[in-house]
Amino acid sequence: MRSTNNESGAILAIVIIFMFALTITGLAFLNSTVMEYRLAMREVHKTQAFYLADGGIEYLLVKLHNEEKPDLIPWTDLEDGDYKVIASYDATPAYAISTGRIIKRGQEILKRIKVTISESSVFDYAIFGEHGIEISGNTFIGSINGKASIGTNSKSEESPYAINVEGNPTIDANVAIGPEGDIAAAINASETVIPPENRSTLGEPRYMPEVDLPDWVGTTILIGDYTVKGPENISDILFDTDAEGNLIGHFGSLHILATGDELVIDQDCVLVIGYLEIRSQGGIYINPSKNLTIYVTQNADIGGNGIVNPDEDSTLLHIYGTDSCESINFSGTENFYGAVYAREAEITVSGTADIVGSLIGDTVDVGGNPNVRWDPALGQDGGPVFTNLTNWEELP
């Protein structure tokens, strides 16, 4: 009996030791699992914080596109965390730092992203068609000084191609399609016209800023349908001025239809026009050193003598199409020196007159025999700007 009791006691001790060992092992595994889980969740939270910081950068870009320049975007809630953005526009280069934050168990998990803020004139392209470009005939496209740039956000690989070239044009330009597009498929042009080394993709889509009408629209007298008869000075038609001293006028439509009909811009002038029509040998004549800005809210058909800019200075003439502008057509006989920006419009160029400046639209179609030459002076022109955030860098 004593032997049996001793054996039972030994077995119990072994069982207790075994259970203790299992408990210790289980606790070790549990602790390891908890640690791995916490490490894994910390990586998840770091990723969340990174995307929160990225969200702050995207929000800053929206602000910049709305022509706002906040120095500080305070802590802003977004899903399970928040972000803060600090920007410095006076630095060289200008930059912004966005911080994403997750708070768990009283601890802050932070991620920071730094970007460079850059602005460039919308007129730094000879031609930019957001949804495509057509080039045909015997036209020449280039620059008055060096090589030009042609671009589109489109990546279309079938008709209508992102960039479609027919006929025998000469293109002295770097040509870019939308980001990550198939260059070979989206550019329908022979390699003799656009060599492979001149083809590329954009790093990111080109932002096309909206055109706002001047503040005085709605407070000045609306001139209805107006037809120019013979030579008329703009100063004989308009009397109001804006804060910069420009004559200002709002026309429902403006028609210049016959030989000898000429609207003379004898003072710096800003016009808002619903429909602009120039036909036959009529035209608009800008006196030397005068500036003319035209906002088109419907369509523009610029034929006849077109808009004559005797200084041959593209920075003196701007045509802006609002989002309701559907088309701007050039078919005049006089060379056009100026810049055109209409993000929702089809821009068409035909005939023989040259275009010296910049054409920016929804689509751009250049046919016939005109020459289109980019004017580098427009790159520093001070018109609408593309705002880009580049050089993304994750900070420690």
C-alpha cells in the first residue's frame, strides 16, 4: 500500500510539473502572439497614418486648384485619424508637409509627407488638348525659339487617338500623352513626323483650371447683339472701366461681317462676349501696345481678317473660353498673335493664317496649311496656372 501511494504521489507531481510547463509554454506563445499582433497593428496604423498624410496633400491640392493658398490646414478628422498640413510658399522651392496621425492607447503614430509646390503657365505648350489632338495637312508646329511641346491627358489607343497625325505636317516638338499610356498605340503618327525620342507620357494629368468671369459681369450694362458698321473705336462704345483702368464691356454677341467693318481697340480692354463672329474682310484691330482680353461664353468663329495684333506680341491678346464655351474656330487670313485657353471647347484651326502663341482646349484640331508656333514669352505671362505637387518624399 505504501508503494502504491508513493507511486501515485510521484505521478501527481509529474502531472503538475507537466501542466505547469504547458502553462508556461502557452503563456509564452500567447505573449508572442500578442506581441506579433501589436507589431502587426502598429504597421497597420503606420499605413493608416501615411494615407491620412496623403489625404492632407490631396486636400491641399484642391485648395490650390481653387486659387487658395493656406499656410496651415489644422488637424482635420478623416476616418480613424486626422491630418495637418503646413505650407511655405515663399521658400525656394515652395513646399508643403502633411502629417497623418493615429492615436492608439494614448500613443501618437505619425507619418509625414513632403511635396514641392510648383506653378507653371497654362500657356507653356504650343498645343494642349485635354481629350485629344488632331493634326493634318501641311502645317508646321513648333516654336519661334527652340523646340515646342504638344500634350494631352488622353491615352486613347483607337480613333479618336490621343494624338492623330495625317497628311505631311512638320512637327518640331516634344509630344506627350496621358500618364502611363501606351505611346506606340495612342500616338498615330509616323516616326519620321514624330521620332520615338520625342514621344513620352506625362508624369501626372495636367490640371485644367476653370475660367471665372470678371467680377464686374452682372453689374455693368449688358449690350445685346452688336454688329460693327465701318471702323469703330472701342472707346466710343464702352465707357466703364475696371480697377486696372481697362475698358470693360459685356456683349450678348458681337458681329463683324463685311469688308471695312473694323473694331479698333484704342485702349486696354476686357470684353465678355457670348458669341463672337468675324467674317469676310472684317476684323478686330489692336492699336500698338494695347492689351485685349476676351472671354467667350458660347462660341467664337474668327474668320475674315481675324484679330490683327500689329505688335506681333502674343502677350497682348488673350482669349478665354468659360466652361459653357463649346468651340473656337480660326479661319482668318491674317496671322494671329495671342493665347487661347478654353478647357471645354473644341479649338479648330484651318486656312492659311499662322498662329503664334498657344492653343489650350478640350480638343485641338489643326488642319490645312497654317503654321502654329509657340511663343516662349507666354510661359511667364501670368495667365491661368497649372499647380502641381511634385517630388513626394516620406519624412522620417
